[in-house]
Amino acid sequence: MFELSSSQCAVIQHPYSPGSTLKVVAGPGSGKTHTLLLQIRQLIAKGSVQPDEILVLSLTNKAVDNIIDKLLDAFQNDPHDTKNEVQINEVVSKIAVFTIHGLASRIVTENEGIVNIIEEDGWRGLLKLIPPDLHLGQCQLGGKNSILRPRELERIVRDYQTRRTAINKTSFMESLMAILRDSKVVTNDDLILSATNYLHVKSEQDPVSNEGITNDVLSKYKVVIIDEFQDLYPSLTPLIQKVAQNKELILFGDPNQSIYGFLGNNKLVMKSLESARPSSSFETLSLPDSYRCTPEIKSLAETMTGTRTLANPKSTSFMHSKPPCGIAPFFVNISDPVEELEWIVDQIAQLVCCSAKLSDIAILTRTNVQAKSVSEFLRSYGIPFEVLNSQPAWIEDKHIKFLIDLLRFCTLISDETNDQSPLTQHRTDFSSVIVLSSLRGIGSQTVQTLFNQSSRMKCSIWNLISNTPESEWRLTPSQRKKIKCVVKTMQFAAHSTQSATMTPLELVSELIGIAQEIGYSFEDSKQREQKVQLRERIIQMVKVIKLCENSKPEGTSLPKWFLATYFDQGIICHRQDKEAKNKQAGIVKISTIHSSKGLEFPIVFLMGEANSKLPLEKKVIYVGMTRARNLLYINNLRQANQKSVSLISPLEFGEPFWRYYNHDLDRHWKADKNQGLTKYNLLRKTYGLSTLQRTFSTLRSCIRKF
Ligand SMILES: Nc1ncnc2c1ncn2[C@@H]1O[C@H](COP(=O)(O)OP(=O)(O)OP(=O)(O)O)[C@@H](O)[C@H]1O
């Protein structure tokens, strides 16, 4: 365990003070996350607050993942703590760590039941409702050749809601709005707004006595810690203010790493948080140290992006920084994308022949598409890799998404069947559209006809198909037959999936069975590799349902609790898997820069243009560059005419660098030049590098100089 700097100690020892705000401004690699974790530990150790009185929030899953990942370690490494492992686990499990949207979702679900947070899939489902050749004012939405995309429909709906466009008030748009309203379909912004309203309404009801997350937020939590404050955007401000009311608010972040500026101006949020409390209760501390990047990397990152280094106005102490490593970051200008990837593979081969492990290396890209092509390229060489997603992969899987939609549909049907009040009626509409439009043999036309007929009859789609005789459905005989089969299965499923005695595994098996029975096709997972992947993701889903089973409050059904919390619970499982993966032999990490935020790697290859003049882009580049501990390669693809820094092969870095490298990573190091070269030759054979012209020339020059 390392010694804490005086700036870190100042934050950790900061006394608990209700109603105050502490803002900790910390540069990359200054130990922000580490300090945040130790501060939580200290607050509990001093008895200022109990573990279940601390709420930690962040905007991204990645940041939450990172905190959950390290929280247990921080407590286990406390030399003064005499608790055993079980007791430590218990303490850590009481600390609430959520994304802001995860917290909002829990509050809203607790108060009004299941809500549908609409994402791309949801909009895609709604697109199926649009009749051919539908004209709305200036816009033509439907038609055979319509290329309306989910995002465009989202924009049209938003504009229509706010009456910003000249779209006529048509019965179609009104029915679409009704579906969204009655099915409680919300966007992320709506979710934040509703959660804020519930907190306002509940805080006015006296006394606050009931159990649940809303009351925990209002009366139990004493300290609210927000990590990565630079990611907050204005529409979150009212919720944060309400959540932090009367509590100590601690904000950690780095304005230079604000890469979500496109969501809104973070400075406005910080201003309103500052002005909400008297200035005497607002304190700013900074962590100016730099434990991660070599000075070579840090100063290049600052010069290239025009970032100002953090000063520590309050501290007169020595600023901690790593000593120089002697190797400056490399600029590599390769104009051909394939050549660029070939070059990276060759460098990886050389690096692992020296002292690096495959798991030390990260390739950071600007886009997901670029990350995908890098992963395909590495796969073709047999190089093991892992793509770091901002969300656990199972949640992103379209088949799993369907199973979740199906479970939501079953649960809502069950509610609608048991409660025919106007509030519950129509809640199934959105799910009906999403589920029906994903089934084989049920085309957009069938969904549109049912939607139009139910709108005219002023009943829900489910009500229409489950309660009226099939002869009244305006469908063809074959369409009727299919819908009849869906209704029959779903009526049974609405009952079976809600059974209190069902185990998580039984629940998922039941869902898969229902999906197949109603005509959902898992067919694109026919290939062995995809089948294995889907099976693994289904196992993930079962694991998360198991976690939900353990944390489920009394009186809430498992499906409902899962639907409300699977996102956050999924992150916990993601962490357990990561631990298992880390134990495997080394794997190269591939990630977009956005998903790499908060992480660090000994060696980073940064792909894409690095010389942008746009302020937001500069911040993205800054984040990418500062993920590297020791070696940074900037593949400045679009700047092919810019002069490259002359490249040195890793095999030529020399002993002092590799000694430095191993010391930095706390590894034992044994110099052996020849072994490195032999290994490189072996790798060339294994990965087929010898087929590459370029590699040959690098290799030849490398052998000559060795
Ligand atoms: N006092 C210390 N002495 C030595 N190393 C430290 C110290 N504090 C933190 N570190 C190390 O510095 C590295 C960066 O720490 P951490 O990830 O907490 O930084 P961060 O400020 O959260 O970075 P970023 O803002 O880029 O996410 C980690 O490897 C951590 O173990």
C-alpha cells in the first residue's frame, strides 16, 4: 500500500458537515477514485455516518462499475480494521452506489410501478406503427421507400410534444402520444423529472416513515458523493439538488475530462450547485499529484490539448509525480487503416517479447465501429482480446433485450388482467407493439391494423386481442391465427412468470420457451460461436436475477424488482466476471476512449485523429492520452503528412526503460535480451506476422540493431 499525499489526506480527513459542499478537483491519475474510496472508509471508521447512510452517484455505468470494483479492496486493505471478511462484505454491501438514472428509475418504479425507458429498440418498434404514405405537415413519415430511422422518429415525437414543428395534429400522432403516455414510456430526461417530482411530493408528506428508496433519499442518507462531477448536465440539476438537500455533498471530478459536453454545459450545473448553499459552506480542495502518466506523457497531453495543469492553492506540499521514463510518446502516421492495424499487431508482438504482458496493452478508438474492426483484426491474428463496453455485453444483446421486453409484457398483462382501472388499462400498449413487431410472421401491417382498431375502440391492444372475438379483428385469416396463438401463450405466460415459487433459472427458461412459442426467432444465433455467446449471456441474465432475488424488498415481485433494477445489478455481476477474466492469461483491451474513462493501462495505442481544434474533441484526446501509464502510441491517421517521431522498436528501448516499467507495475524484472528476440520469432510464427511486408522490414531493422 502506498503512502497518501498531503492533498489526499486533506480530503480524506475533511470533517463531516451536514449541509456543506466539498468539491474535489483532481487531475488524471491523481488518485481521485482512490481518495474517494478512502474517504468513504474514513467517514464510517470515525462513526460520522453508518454505511447505509452513504449514497454514491455517478452518471456513467463505467464510473459506478469502477467504484463498486474497488470499494471492497479499499475496506479489505484497511490496516486498522479488525473485521473479518464476512463483516467487511456486509459493510460494503450497505453502501449505495448507483448511476443517477439508476437511482431515478428506482424512485419512479417504487412510486408508479414499471416504466418503460425508451431506447433505440423502442423507437424501432414504434416505427412499425407508421402507416404507408403517412403525411404529417411537411414531413412524410411512412411509405415503402421511407428510410425514417429510430432517432428521427424520436426527434419528430419530441418536436411534436413541444409543438416546435408544423406537424399537424393528426389522429395518428395523437394515438402515438397516447401509447407513450398510457404505457408510461419515458425518455431518460422524463425519468429524471419524474423522480424529482416524487421527491418533492413525498418530502411534503409528513412524517416520512415508510421504507423504500424514496424515503432513504429523503431521510436516511447523510452523505451524497458524486463521482465525475464534470459529466453532470443541466437537466440533472433539480434532482441532484433535491437528493443532496440537508446532506453533505461531496463532488469529485476533473473539468478537463468533461467529454459529455454535448449533453449540456457542466459549468451551469456547478454554478447552481454552488449558489444553492451559502459560500461559507462550500469548500474546494484539489489533488494536483500525478501518479499515473510518465512526465513525458503528461506534458505532451497538456501541450497538445492546451490543458492547464492543476495548481494546489492550499497546499504548500511537494507535488508527487513519477520520474521521467526516458521514452517519449510516439506519433505514428500511417495513412492506410489496414497498414495501421498491421503495425499495431507487430508492435504488440515486440512489446510482449520484451517485458510487457498482453493485458498491459489497450487500444483506444474514437468509435464503436473502429473498436469492432480492431477486434476483428486481432481475432484474425489469434491475439486474445476483450472489448470494454460501457454496459455489460449481455444487456446490449438484442435477444436478451427481447426476453426483458417479454417479461415486462407478461408482468404488465398480469397487472392489466388483475386491475381494469383506467390507470392500468393501456399500460401494455407499448410492450404489445414492441413484442408483436419482433415476431416472425407478424408484419408491420398487422401491428398497424390492431393499433388503429384499438385506438378507435378506445381500448388497449391487449384488451382488443384478448377480450374481443377474433372475428372482429380486421385481420386476414392467417394473421388472426398467429395473433390467436400469441394471445393463448401470453395469457398463460402472464400467470406463470409471476409465480412466487419460480427460481431465476426457471424464469429465464420459461421466457425462452414463451418466446419460441409465440414465434420469436433466435435464428441468427445458429452459428456455434454465436450460440455459445448467447448461452453465456443468458447465464448472465440468470445470475443478475439471482442477485435481484437476494436484494428484493418484501412485497415486491421478482420480475418487477428485476425490471426496475437489472441495470445496476448487472454492473455488480459484470464486476464478478471481470475478476474471473483477469485471472485468465493476458488479453489485450479494446475500448472507445469514452468507455476507457477512469481506467489506466501501462501501454496505450490511441487511434484516430489527435490534432483536433474543437474543445470537446481536445478533452476526449486528453482523456485517451492520460489513460497511459508508461508508453503511448498516437496513431494520427488523418495527419499523414505530419512528421512522425522516429520510432524505436520496443526491443531497443534498453534495460533502464524496462527496469522502470517493471518497477512502476511492481513486478520483478530479469533482463534477458536474447530471450526477447527468440520469443518474437516464435510469435511471428504463431500470429503469421511473417506474411506482412511491413513487419519484415521492422523485424529486419530490429534484428540489425539489436
Ligand atoms: N498516494 C499514492 N501513491 C502512489 N500511487 C497512488 C497514490 N494514490 C493513487 N495512486 C495510484 O495512482 C493511479 C491513479 O489513481 P486513480 O485511478 O484513483 O486516479 P484518478 O484520479 O481517479 O484518475 P482519472 O481521473 O484519470 O480517472 C492508481 O494506479 C493508484 O493506485
